[in-house]
Amino acid sequence: MSCRLIDDLCANEVCQHIDNVLLDCDGVLWNGNDAIPGSLETVEKLKKLGKRVYYVTNNSARLGRIMLRSVLNWGTMPKRKIVCTSYIAALYLHNEGFKDKVYVVGNPSMGRELDQFGIRHIGVGPDPLPEDCELADWLKTKLDPEVKCVLVGFDPHLSYLKMMKAASYNQKSDCLFLATNEDTHLPVNSDIVIPVNLTTDFSIWNWKCSSCSEGTITQSANVLGKPEKNMFKVLQKAHGLDPNRTMMVGDRCNTDIAMATNCGLKSFLVLSGVVKLPELQEYMASTDSMIQPYIPNYYAACLGDLGKLLPESLI
């Protein structure tokens, strides 16, 4: 796949052939609590050029409209133009006609989205393991027989007891196993690493065992966020988006850019978040077919670089 540093020709292609722009948030619009310089101005210019802008984030912990309002000072945001993984997870269960209970290894935002669809859930909040707990005590752990789904996302109160309960529910053959996303950490300008979804880094979350004649079989979690197609499908159904005239802007090759590839969209990588130029260059030089979906059509240091090249109006 051809990958080009954004220039006047690329900007003209965006102007002439793109109607819809899907923006990742962390690493594209902001890092931590600070807006990335030029991001706001570029989004406003895209809107003035008649582009429809949508916000597509794997962040399950913070509602996108709250961050857009607080970090970028944009006031009230249209909810239907914001898609986050906690909403996708709730919508998925709703569309599946799920009537049982969900065990959530996650955060309050995930619980609120489930509440919007009337889906019962447990697990949100602290659940620490008692001190001096021994094996005999662990084996007395009570499980809710109504739980038929484990939903895993960002959980600031992740504990061994939660992991044990989730693994115990997951071993049942009739239990769904869902994960909001596979992102490892937030893109922040700091020496501190802020994990986004520790659960996807632990092997206990990457398998689900059930008995069979040959021993055990394994099944990974059904990931609902990018790079899977669910995020785009929600917006496509709600707004009638043409994938041939839609561009995804993100800072991660394995989620943002891969989703664009999976959905037949144009892709634009910004180097203001997780992926940096050396990593992108490795992808570009690779002949591995598994790496090809990670290569964007365009790239730039930040979203503001595109804004500098866009005209004030279309002729």
C-alpha cells in the first residue's frame, strides 16, 4: 500500500474525494488533558469545507462528549456523532436481544451505557481481595447464576478477585466474552504509563476454555472497538456514510488504521500519539501480509499539519 507524507496534493485529494472524517480522540485531538496544537483549528476548517466530522474512540472510561467539551472547549456535542466502545458494547448486547446479566470488569461509563439499554449488570467499582485470604476462602466465592456475559474494559479498580470471578464466569459454555478494545495505554507526554486496558495484556483474558473430547479449546474475546468493523457500522447505519468517501484519522496503526483498512476507508495516521515515525517506517518496509492493514494512505506529525494545507473554502 502507498503511504505518503501529507502535502498539497494529498490535501487536495481530501478536499475533493472525502465527505466524512472519522477522528480518533486520544493522541489526535488531545494528549492527557491538553489539546494538541492545531487540532481544534483543523476540525473547524474541515467543517467549514462541508465535511461531516465524527468522533470514534476506543476509550471506554470517559464519555467522548465530556472530553470534547472540557478539553477542547466545544460546548454541547451532538451525541449521535460520538461513538465510544462502552456504547458499542451496550448496543451490541441490545441488538443480540441479551436478557441476562453482565459481569463488568470496567468503569462507571460502561455501566451507564448498559443502563441506557436496560441491561442488568454487576461488577463496577472496587472489589478487593480480603487480607490473609487462603485457597479455601477463594473457593467459597459466590457467583451470580444470572450472569451470561463478561464485559472487559478499562477498570481502575482491577483486582485479583475480579479476575477470578470473570475467569469463573467465562468457563461456562453459554457465557459471552466481550472486550471493549485492545489499546494498551494512553498517549500522554509523561514518563508515567497509563494502561488503558490491562485486561487484554493478561493471558487469562485471552482464552476461554470448555471441555471437549480432545481436551480443551480456546476462544478469544470478541473485541467490539477498533480495529473491528462495529464502530464504523454504527455511524454508517445512522448517517448513511459512503466508505469510499470516508477517511479515518488516528494515532495507532493496529486499531485506527487497521479499522480503516477493514472497512474500505481512506486512512490518515498522525504521529502525535502512540505510533512514532520509526515504527511507521518499519511497517512501510515490511513485506509481511499481516502488517499491510497497518499502513495508512497518509501520515503527518499532527492533525494541524493537514489544517495548514487545507484551503479556506472549496472553489
